[in-house]
Amino acid sequence: MARRGDALYLRGKTWYLDFRHDGTRHAVRLGKNISRSVAGELAHVKRAAILKGEAGIGRKRKDLEFDEAAKLFLAWAEANKRPKTVRTYQQCIEHLTCSFRGKRLSEITTWLIEKHKQSRKDAGAPVRANREVACLKTLFNRCKEWKLYEGENPVRGVKFLEEPQGRLRYLEPEEEARLLEAAREPLRTLIILGIYTGLRIQAEALTLRWEDVDLRRGQLTVLAAYAKGKATRTVPLCKPLTDALKRLQASAKGEKEESVIAKPDGTPYSSIRSAFEAACEKAKLENVTPHTLRHTFASRLMMDGVDVRTIQELGGWRVLKMVERYSHVSAAHKAEAVERMAAGFHNVVHNTEKVALATCS
């Protein structure tokens, strides 16, 4: 007979454990000519073994080694992510492997991840530590999605380190003029494109096609496939940029190229960093990168009093906090405006005093 609730069953003189787990029925022979209390103790041990997947009883939990999981993860990234993201993942995996090589995923605990994070921070790489923790979190999520890991994601309990905020470099109008003078086409138009639309140079500007540019309506479209925020957005074109694009289009050799920023043979550029650095050196500009153009776009809009929501939509920032970084630029700009006004007041007072002295004399 079976007692309700304990899953024990007596058939003849033999006790059995009979229960279901994860949709599978488990009927285990416990022993013959034993008491119910002994059968209960044996059942407790057997049940625990089944739940853990031990001793060949029940279904074993899937648990890859980190090294194997990393290979699968990078293969997935190469098939689904941009080359830049793949390179970032590869760099992260290289450092993560130093901490977790030979360990199974179930052995990677929140505490071990915290130790890795702290060691990277101590090495002076807090930003890299955050990227590696984010990469590890994605790896665990993918393995769970692929049914290759059944535990909890240990990264969920790990907080990211606070990242130091460096100075946001943007171009002054005089610096912009020097850079444009030093650049040759199509780099010159690319610089104008970056400053006056805020497009991310590598992911969005170099992948821009003529069919996504409407010169008649004065707008361009950044497709979701290339946007970092995975959302399509439309950006208006100002007259200087429209004129530059028309000149570039008219100068295209042969048939119309598919890419806006293209080589003489019509093929797109994979990178413009070396040409950009050469132009910056010629223009005698320091600490300027292609991303500085995007900073310039946002900084100028902020200084002109454009609200942060509009700037966010134009630039395609997913998080408003990223746009609010430029608020200090606006504050400095306002302070300079007040100082200029104060200088004017000083001139008025000085002239008034001169008139007063002349009258007294």
C-alpha cells in the first residue's frame, strides 16, 4: 500500500519509490523485508539523487564547461553581430577565460564574478571590467536559450562599476574649418555628415546608401539594421550638408554608387580612421576621433537650447542619460554668454563715468 504524500509503495514485501519529476515518472526499488521508516530514509536519498541527476538516475542537468560555451557563443556572435561587436566579445572572452578556464557554468558563482570584476578594476580597467561582465551575462542568457544550461544566470546579482566620465571633446567652429580644409573628398563630406546629422561614423555613416538619402525633401534615413539602437530614424539635412551631398553625387564616376561614402571604384569604405587621423594631424587638432563629430553635433544642439528629447531622437540615443552628458556644455555656454553681457555692462559703466568726469571738469 502507498501512504499519501510520501510516494512510497509496498508491493508484496518490497518497498518502491514512485513519483514524477519534470514530466518523467520515476519508479525505484528501495528494498525487500525492510520497515517503512528505513524505506523512507532510502527514498529521501534516492529522490535527492534523481533531482540532482546523479548516480545514473533521472535526467542529468546540462552543464557545459566555460571554454566550450565560449566557443559556441563566439560562433553565434560572428553569425549575428557586427564585426566591431564580435571583436569586443573576443577581447572580453580572452580575459574571462583567465578567470574561468576549466570551470563548468554551474561552478561560476556571483562571488567568482565579483572577484574577476575586482581584479580588473585593480588592474586599472573598470570600463573593460563592465564590458566583460556584460559579455558574460549575454553568454549565460544564450546558453539558457539554447537549452545548454539550466541554472540561474549568476551575473544577475553583479553590479556594474562606476565608469569615470572623461571630457567630451567637440569641435569649435574654427577647428571645424581647419579640419574641412585639411580633408579631401569623400572624407570632407563625411565630416560634414557627422557634424550635422550626428550619425555614428562606422556603423551608420559608412553604411549609408544613396537610396536612403532624399535630397528633394532634405532628409536621410538611418535603417534599424545599422542603427545601434535597432530603430529606424529620420534626420533632416541642413543646406551645407545638402550642397555637399549634391557635389559628391555629381562627382561620382560612372554609374551612381550604392554607398554615399565610396571609393573611386564604387565600393564602400570599411574604415576611414587612417585618413581621418591624417587630416587631424594636418589641421593640428589633438584628441579628435571620428566620434568627436557626433559629440560636436549633440553639443551644438544643446548650446542652441534644443531640448534633450529632440536631441535624443535625432541622434538615436536609446538612453536619455547619454544625452544629458552634454548638459555641462550648455551650462558653460550660458556662463560665457553672461560674461559677455557683463563685459558689455562694464563698457557702458566705463563710458558713463567718462562722460560724468568730463561734465564735472
